[in-house]
Amino acid sequence: MFTKWLTENSFKRWAAVLLSASMLFASGCSLLPKEAEEEVLPEINPPAIAKKPEYEVTTTTLETKVLGSGKLISLKEETLYFTLDGKRLKELNIKAGQKVTAGQVIGSLDVDDLKKTLRTEQLNFKKAEVEMKKTLRERDTMDPIAYEMAVINFEENRQKLADMQEEINKATLVAPFAGTVVQLNVMKGDQIKAYDPICIIADGSDLVAAVNMTQDELNGVTVGMPASVEINNGGTVAGKVKQLPIVTEENGNGNGNGGVGGNNGQNIERPEKYLLVSLNKIPAGVTRGSLLSLNIITKRKENAIVIPPSALRTIGSRTYVQVVEAEGKREVDVEVGQQTATEIEIVKGLTPGQKVVGR
């Protein structure tokens, strides 16, 4: 009986041990980290290669243009100035925008001191005239050298009076021709320096378009070429190139660009500085100084074969295009003519209707 009890007890113990081990094993497995799940990567598609643009070879009227901007100026205008220095402007008889006639007095300087001196010298000269008459009567009895010296002194006094009168005459400024006062630089009472611009008088009936251009911009422009001029508030007017600018050295002393020396560095406007275009008509309402834009066609060709600039390729001295054909692309050497910002003329190598590849 004891043996039976022992056996049953042993069996129970072993069963308990096995149950505990089983539970421990299960518990231990739950403490282990979970295995990482495999990441699913998205499918990567290679980028599509962009197709280069294709252009059709066409024909057009191709024009090479020279463009510029400027203003209307008068071919007959003059800057007036005094040649006396250090005098006050005593009288000013004009205003800006006023019309004047030829010979009209513009203004005068205060030269009362010169006039007073002249009157004194004129009285002295009258005395000299009396003495000279006496000398002439006594010529035969005088020493020849003494007589010659008396004549010389008398003529010197006469010339001195003439010079003083000439200086006084310089104090009056007159209009050289009929026109309009387009610029006035002084006021009554101002201290005047010799050769400083006083005013500009212009003949408004002889207006031309004037444009300031560099030598590079003037390439291909010749006298007589037709031009189109668009004037502010005046519309578009046809004309012809009248004059190319005269190249002068910029030296900053008033002697370059047609300036007048001694004008305090002011650059006097001269027609010879500009490209001038004569107009077929002067629109109503426009005046000297009206702003304008100029268009000169230096080259013109009808039915020119053209392609866009992006279709032209160069390697070294070789110029070529890629032509689209049924079998694919083919390189073709070409000869280039006129070029503009948007079109290139093909003189040789292409025909209208073909397609070329851009970049």
C-alpha cells in the first residue's frame, strides 16, 4: 500500500514539474522581442527622358533693324553768350519760350564804368586832334623822327578809342535770327562769366530727329536709308537718314563734342553729335525736345528660310542642325545669313517644311 502511494505521489510531482516547465517555457517565449517584419519598398520607375522640341523650317520676310531713342532738335539753333567777363546782367529782355526776331536785343551788361572812361578818353582825343593839326602845319620845320612819333601817338589814341567802343558793344547781346528761346540760364542781376551760355534760340520750323548712337550701333547705317520715327504725341513719321554723327574725342575741356571752351564744363548741344533723320512731315503739336524712338531697317530679305536660334548648333568652325527624318535624326551642315533675336536665316542646307531639333 505504501508503494502504491509513493508511486502516485511521484507521478503527481513529475506532472507538476512538467506543467511548471511548460508554463515557464511559454512565458519565456513571450519575453523575446518580436521578429522585425520585412519592409515593402515602393516600386521605382526610371524618369522619362524629356523629348527635345522640334521646329518646322519656315520662310519669312527677315529684317535687320537698328533701334534707338532720342528727341527732336532744330538744325538752326544757337547758344548765345557774352565775351565780357565779370560784369552784371543789367537788362534781360526775354523769357523762356518767347519768340524773338533777328537783331532783337536779348540783354545787356552793366558797363557804365567803361562808358565813363570812354567819354574821358574822347575828350582827351579831341585835344590830341588840335595838337595834331598844329603838328601837320609845322611838319616842314620839324625833325622827321619827331614828326613820325607824333603821328604814331595820335593813331594809337585813335585805336584805343575804337577798342574801348568795341568792348562796350560786346555788352549787348542780340538774336542772330528769328526763333524761339528754348532755354534760358540767367536772371537779371547775375554776375556773368565770359562764354557761359545765356540762352539757346532755335528755329522751330526746321526740326529733325536726333539720336545718340555708338559706332557699334551704327554698323550698316548709311546716309539716305529710310527710317521710321515714332514721336511722343505725334504718331509715326517716315524719314531718311540725313547725317551720321561726327566722332570727337572726349577731353572734358569743352573742346570735344562740339563744346565751347570756358563754359564751366557745360556740354552745349550740337547737331553734329547725333545721327540725324529728316522727316517727311512735322506732326502738329510737336516741338523741339519731343521724345521719339527710331527704327532703321539696314537689311531686308523676303522669303528667307529661317529657324529659331535654339535649333542651331556649333562645334568649332562647324555649324549644323539636327534634322528629323523617318529613320531618326540626321546632322546637316548649314550656312547662316542674317540673324535677329528670334530668327536665323539659313542660306544653304535646309528647305521649308523640314523639322529641326531644338535644345
